Amino acid sequence: MLRQRLLSGFLLGLAAVVVAWLDIYLESRKYYDYFWGYSPPRGLLIALVVAGLAIIAIREFYALSRAAGLHPFRFVGAVVSTYLILETCGPGVPHASLWAKFERVDFTLFVVAGGLCAAFMLQVARWGTKGAFGNIGVTLLGSIYVGLLGSFVVRIRQINWLGPECYDPVNGVYYLALFIVTIKATDTCAFFTGHYLGRHKLIPYISPGKTVEGLIGGLVGGIIACVVVSHLTGILTNPLWAVLLGAVSGCLGQLGDLAESIFKRDAREKDSSNSVPGFGGILDVVDSLLVAAPLAYIIFAALPKA
């Protein structure tokens, strides 16, 4: 299993580098102008990849909920999740007369409200009153957990610290790379530290494999990775801010891992699926990123860059 985990981790990392390079290349060459009709949306390729992963992840999430005895409406959740991610790349609704009074935020709220109404109607048609709280609730929970939190991964890619007049797609990719490397370094160091040095269980009734030693090792690894990548990319060159970001992101990343463990324990499943050898499913790979992304986005936007 360890060999599979290392191989899968390497291939996933390589794929992420290729996608990031293509995203920079396509955006900098303005290939999107012809199709979009206005300045290229920031991070479109990465948004499409995140949306694709979200569709797989939300299917795995709903599979866990079905194992726990619930009946989510998968299509509704997948549509809302995909929209929440992809809307980060557009100006909103086209400025046609039909949509003239809609702003971008308004239409996003309309989609979420529409998803809720669709879940209500499907509940009535399929199950009546049986399990209404659970079925409708878990449908929207999946959209928020995977779609809304996942959208902040794309928003991190879209951050630009140089100002609109000096926008360069490389800057946003640096932010995203710093975020992902910090979280995954935390995951990796926590895994190996816990595997070889773990003696004291952290929260055994939620995740029997998590240890206090793994938690500490993960935090140390995340802080070191954040400081190194910050220095290499020129982001948060003040090491104190880099240490702060590494510590906060590391804590939230491990909280995200525990959050998914709650769902898996309730469903009595070890992993969300077996689609990624050594890890489990796509949801097992991205769970730590999802919970950490919103606060990381706020930190990136608020902290000084020097």
C-alpha cells in the first residue's frame, strides 16, 4: 500500500504541474479571447479540472451517504457544485435583456435556491415524507462541501497581488502551488510520522489511525514546506507570515481529513472509493484541501506580501 501511495502521489503531482503549466500557457497566449469574446477568464483550465474532480468527489460523498441510509439527489448536487466552481471564471449572466437585472451573485443564489426547490420536488416524487430532512439536507451539504469549498481552490488561483494593470497568470499559480504543497506536505508528513512514530491516538472514535505524533509531524512539515515555497516563489517573503500560513493551513488541512473521517465512520466505510490506489477515492485526496481553501484564500488576500 505504501508503494501504491507513493506512486499515486507522484503521478497526481505530475498531473497538477502539467495542468498548471497549460493553464498559464493558454491564458498568457489569450487563446480564450476567440471563444469568450472578452478578456480571458482567470484559471479556466484549472477551474475545469477542479469541476471534473468535484463531480467525482460528490458522487463518492453521496455514495457514503447512501451507505449511511440516506438517499441524496445526485444530479441536483452535481449541477449546483459544478456551477459554483465554474462561475468563478465568468462575468456572470450574459447581458441580454432577459438577464439585465441579474448580477453575478444574484444568479448564483438563484442556482442554489433552484437546487433546493428541485430537491424538494424530487423528494415528494420519489420518497414522499420519508427521510425528507436527511435526503434534502445531505444533497445540499454535498454541494456546499464539494462545490462551494472547492470554488475557493479556483479563487486562490485567480488572486493577483500586482494589481489589475500588472496581471500575470503566473502569480495566481504561485499562490495555488503554495497552498497545495503546504497542505499535501502536511498530509504526507503526518502519515509517515504517525506510521513510524505514532504512539498516542488523537481521536480514535473518529479516525483510529490518527495520532498526536502525526499531527505534530504534519504541522512541522507543512510549516517548512510553506516557508520554502514562499521563498522560492516570492510570496510572503517575510518568514513569520509564512510560518503563520503554514501553521493555519496545516491545522485546517488535518481538520479537513478528520471531517471526511466523520462521514466515513458514519457510513462504516474505510475509504470513499478505490479509484486512487493507496489513497482510496478522489474525495480522500482532496478532503484536506476543501476545508482549508476558504481561510487560505482570506489569508492570501489579507496578509502583506513582504
